Amino acid sequence: MPARYHSLPSLTAIASFEAAARCASFKKAADDLNVTPAAISHQVKSLEAELGFQVFNRYHRGVELNEAGAFLYVAIQRGFGEISSAIEQLQLRADDDAVTIEATTAVSAFFLTPRLTRFWAHRGHIPVSQNVTDL
């Protein structure tokens, strides 16, 4: 049986919800994301409309996650954690890239060395090894 895919809420709505849940406040979430509290409220309402249920209990002096909101918040935290780990691994892998160049003594001295100086000026984080041989 093929998987059913539902449309997902916008990433803006998800990020707004995550910040509001983490801060337990629309105002603090707004400060965190550099937007207005009204923008956070609008995004959370949009998320709730798309989901078909509320994720916060609203009180005169603030908000509190309800059971559905807490469940969603944990899932979003895990998802963001996985994304963060993937980015970190990709960055580490990119840092591990190394270049090895084999050249004759003449090519190394007259052609390669002047160009390596310019290369390192722009990409100094990439290790370059030279194997110089005249065989």
C-alpha cells in the first residue's frame, strides 16, 4: 500500500511554533526570531488551522503547550536535531577534503608552486600534498 502524504505546514509556521514552545511565550519567541508577537500568533494559528487542532492552551498571561503541542514539539526538536547533525557531518566531511598532486620537479618548481600560493590564499583550509618525482 503506497504511503499517503499530507501537505505539510510551512517552515515559517513550524519555526514559529518551535520558538513559542521552547520559550513558552509568543513575545519571547518573537524576540528570538526578530519578528512581532502578532506574527508568531498568526503563524501558530495558521499551523493549528492546517493541523485541525490546537497546540497551545491560551491564557490571559501567556500560553502553555497542550498534549498535542508537546508531542509535536518533541518531534520537531528531534527533526531539527537530525538536520543539525547532518549539517555538522557534511561540514566535517568537507573539511576532510585533501588534494594530492604528483608532478615532476620542473613542473612543480616552475608551474605548480606559484599557483599553489594563490590557491592557499583563497582556500587555505584545504590541505595539499605534493609528490615530486622525475620517474
